[in-house]
Amino acid sequence: MNFRAPPKDDGAGHRARRSPKAQDKSGVLAIKPFRRLWVALSLSSLGDWLSILALTVLAAELTGKHTAGRSTVGAMATQSAAVAGVWLATLLPALLLGPLAGAIADRLDRRMMMIIGDVVRGLLFLSIPIFPNLIWIYTAKFLADCASLFWNPATAASIPNLVPKDKLERANQLSLLTTYGTAPVAAGLFSVLTLVSEALGRISPYFKTNSVDLALYINAASYAVSALTIFIIRQIPKRQLSGKISVPSVVKSIWDGWRLIGRTPVLRGLSLGMVGAFTGAGVVVGLGYPYITYTLHGGGAGWGLVFAALFVGLAAGMVPASRLLKDFSRRRLFGIAIVGAAVPLALIGLIPNLIIVILLVVVIGALAGVAYATGFTIVGLEVDDDTRGRTFAFFQSSTLIILFVVIAAAGFLSTGFTKLISGLTGSGNVKVGHIVYASAGQNVVLLLGALVAAACGMIAYRQMDDRKGVPLREDLVAAIRGEPLAPEPALAGDAGAADGSYPPARPGLFIALEGGEGAGKTTQARMLSIWLREQGFDVITTREPGATKVGMRLRALLLDTAHAGMSPRAEALMYAADRAEHVASVINPALERGAVVITDRYTDSSLAYQGAARGLRSDEVAWLSHWATEGLIPDLTILLDLPPQAGLGRRASSADRLEAEPSEFHERVRAGFLELVRSDPGRYLVLDATRPPAELTVAIQERVRDMLPDPVPVVAEADTGSFPAIIDASVPAASDHGR
């Protein structure tokens, strides 16, 4: 369904046609039905977050009235339990009814279900100021979140009916950002309401009001406006209940997930990382309100700021980090983010200062955002379609259980440690230097949460690391600088593949010559093959692209200047196709019979040209080449290094498509080759191609001689040098043209 307005007349009787870029700039919010749904989603999400903030404060205040006169430790323990109860009432509906609600929501009239859900939630929260007691707070919150379970999937399922397919991804991203992005807005609003209510109370008793009640009234109003907005969206199709609803229980989802994890190493690492991440999150949620409000004397406004800081960091981590480290291994990034989040969590337990805690919470949120986005990207990319649904269901259910248990236990553990410390020292407070840790059990639990997160993150990193043998610091620095990363282990030296396997031993010898334009690769390949044949070796000289019938057709397309605007991805795929046929029909058969194969260009050219020069992700180009070649790696790669201008100046014929690229392109190619050498120097012989060709030939022979199965003494070579060379007639004479 396309909701774009017809093109406007340009005043000269012609219809103005918008370019694809201009259409994209109009944005998905230009579609009126989706814009209305987005407004409803924003208001509904704002109400959800505002309700959590208001009810945690109200639960603590109500509990505080009943604990007057009790010890500080006992009062804080009771308030921690009351606040944890609000979070448990929020999580429990998804834990009990999540799978069933999603199945039902897919069969009912989505529009009416969203309207009813908003009305029900608004009335429930409006009733809390009338019946302000803990039992009703928990009951109302539980029922409201049951309504949310039906509202959320109905909204997500309605979006594809409101936007064209080419804008669907952007619409989903905007919806996700809105769902979490309204959290800091709600926190800021609650902090403002707290300050305003306190200021009005000081001005006059007639203006005395309750910030929690104000927040709940605004909360109810947001749901009312959301319901009205959805009511006027007529484009959401009606649906009727039909068919039998049958979905697996949460317990079955988790059991199926554990069975799947037992067979999938990457999922084992992800699950361990999730355990660490949500243990840390549960500790922060379970202890956050009493720790900020009473221990750090931040009050309701301080709690609102910390809550906002968490989600500001979460939003900051979900998008920018992936752009900043676009070439960095996702598996490594996931483990690093979990371990990294443990550091600020531990510092929160060690530094009882509200301002510093707020800054540290932003950092925790950012790292959590990185881990969240990276983890789900890994599942989306690396888990096959048949099991992806079960995997997502497992993570959703298991993370809720972890949060549920940790939130419930955090307050009790904190109280227990504080009493233990009090029994040993006579006071629940601990003084270290000039720092006093009030109710020190809270700090102990925060540190324990950080320890669990760090341990799980490190184990996850080790299990998921797909670049073993490549130093982490080297990868990080290269990714931050935007430089090409070292090849993946499957493409570097004698390292095994990412799964720990190694290419099978082969009887032949495989040598690749690499370098920029005009470096002399073809000349040196020919001289090396002549020298080896003189020693009696079976030699095959070949090139990329164009060594096969399929490759010749691809070469014509790739080097034709008529295709100057070719997509970099299309270019990479065409080179991979040429290489796959090349390896299967030429290189592998020759190696199997024990021949020496010399190729003019191989996988490193793709990493340098399409990776470093074209800007494609190096790890993706490396994976594509590894897949096309089935992991075949040269025994030696000879890099003829030459400044681009010198190489291009050697060209005698007209430039092909790659030679015609600007000098900056060829500089990036050269830098890409040199970076590959730095990552695995043992696999390369790097020669200065400005030297005379005869000197280069001798240097290559000296290096290759030690690799031959039956090296011939230099003296014997001098005697056989008078024999006529055997000229390679199996491959057409190849110019050293680009690629």
C-alpha cells in the first residue's frame, strides 16, 4: 500500500518527479497512518515508563509510613522489597502470558485491541490515587502490563499494513527507538513534576500536591490520547478470531532453547553473556531506588535522573557504536560490552556520589545497548531461519526469569549483608578512609553483580571469539581508525578456521603474487614458473579474474570501463564467483596431483580492492572469499609493493576500469595490502617493486627454494641454467592489468 502524494505540477505543465534520494528524505513519518500510529506508540510508551517511575516512588512512600520508628536497615529492606514488587508486577505478565498473548493478538481485531488496551491501562492507573495501597498498586500494574502484552504485538503487526516494503525497516527502527527513547523523557518529566510539586507546596498549602498523583494523571491522559489517535486510523485491517490457538509454554520454550544451545557454541556464549548482563541489570533495578533516594540522598528527582541516564546511554549504545566499529567482530564486541559494563557497575558500588553515579549509569546503558543490539544481530545473522524463532523466544523468556530472580533477591541479599556487617562491626555502615558506605550491604551486592557480569562476559568472549590469534588491541585500534582489519583466522597464515578446523594437508604448493597496478606480478609469475619447470616440477600458472571460461566472461565485465558505476557489493560477488570456479576447476585439481600452482592475484586482492579501497566490511569480504575457496590459503603470498603513481606510469595500453580509478583509490589499495602483511607477516614475502626485475626474480627464487619438496643446490642450478626454458602454453599471455 503506497500512501505517497501524487507528484506536483512544476508550473510548466510537467509533473515533477522526485529522485530516490528525495523520496527517502521525505521519511516514513510522511505517511499519515504510520505517523498517527507512531504518535500513539510514543504516548503509550511514555505512559508505560512514567507508571514504573511513579509507582516505585509511591510503593516506597507507602512502605515508609508503616516503617516509621524501625531501624534504618529494616526500613530500607522493606522499601527495597516494595520497590522490587513493582518491577516484579511489571515482568510477571510477560513471563506467564507472553507466548499466549502473542498468538491471540495475531488473531483478534488489532485496532480494537489497541484501543481497549489503552482505555484499560488509563483507567487502572487513574484508580491508583483513589486506592493508594500496595496490594492495589501491584494488582493494577500487573493487569496494565497484561493489556500491554496484547497492545505491543498488535502494534508491531500493524506496521507492515501502513508502510510500503521499502520503508518497513526504517519504520521498525523508528518504533524500537521510540519504545526505549521515551524512557528518559518520562524520567525527565517525573523529575520536573517532583520539583514543581515541592515548589508549589512551599509557596502555599493550597497548592500542595503529590508528584506521584500528577504523574499518574498525566499517565492516564497519555493513554486516552493514544486510544483516540488509534481510533482515527482506519487503514488497520479488521481481523476476526479464527482457528485454534496453540503455543508452547514458557517452560517448553526455555527447555527447547537449552537443547538448542547445547548444540550451538555461539548460542552458549550468547546465553552466558545474557546471564551476566541481566544479573547486573537486575541488581541496578532491585537496589536503584533505595540506593539513590536514601543512601545517596537523591530523592525522587535523583531517581528520575538516574532512570533517564540509563536509557540515554542505552539509545547512545544501540546505534553509534556499530557505526564507529563497523568492521569489528560482532562476537568480540558482545563479550567486550558485557565485561566493560561490569566496570562502571563496580565503580557505582565503590563511589557513593550521586553525580558520578549518574555518569556511570550512562556508561552502563551505552554498553548494555551495544550488547543488546550486537547479540540480537548475531542471532539474526548466524542462526538459521528454522531455529531463529525458538532462539528469540528462549532469550526473551530466560532473560525475564533472570531479571525476576535477581530483582527479587537483591533487596534481601543487601539486607542480609548489611546485618552480617553490623553483627561483625557493630554498625551497618563501613568507613574506608574519608568515604562512608551507609548500609554497606548494598555496595557488596553491587560489587557481586559486577563480578558475575565480568565473569560471564569473559567466558562468553572466549567461547565466541572468531578471530583467535589476532590481538584484540590490534583489531580495536584498526576499527576505530577506520583501517582494514587483519584477515579472519581462516584466511591468515596457518591458522585454523573460525570453528577450530584446519584445511586438509595437500601434496602441492600454492603461491600467490599480489600488488597494485603495474607492479610486475605477471612478469614474476612467468619467471618463477620457468625456473620451477627447469627443476622438473609440474607447474600451473594462472590468474584472477579470467582463468576459466566463466572467469573470462566475468573479467570482461569487471574491467570494462563502461561499468564504471558498478556497485562495490556486486563487484565483490563477481570476483568471488570467479574465484570459486577458479579454485574448483583449476587450482584444487592441480594441487591434488602435487603440482606447484602460481596465481597472479588471489583473496588478498579482494580484501585490498573491495575491502580497503571500496569501503566494504573487511570481515564480510574475508568471509565471502573463504566461502568461495572453501578455506584454501596460499602457502606463500608474494607482495610486490610499488607506489601507485609509479605503477600506473608503467602502463603502456589504455586504462581498464580499475586502473582508471583516482590515485586516492590506489593509495587505499596499497595501504590495504600492507595492513594484511602486518597482521600475518609469516605468510608474506614483501619486495620493493621499484628494484630491477632480475633482482626481484632472484629474491623470489631464494624464498621459494626452501619451500620446495626436493630443493636443488645452487651449484646444480648453475649447471642446468643452459637448458632451454619450457614456456607456459597452457594459459594465454596475460597482461598485468588491474586486478
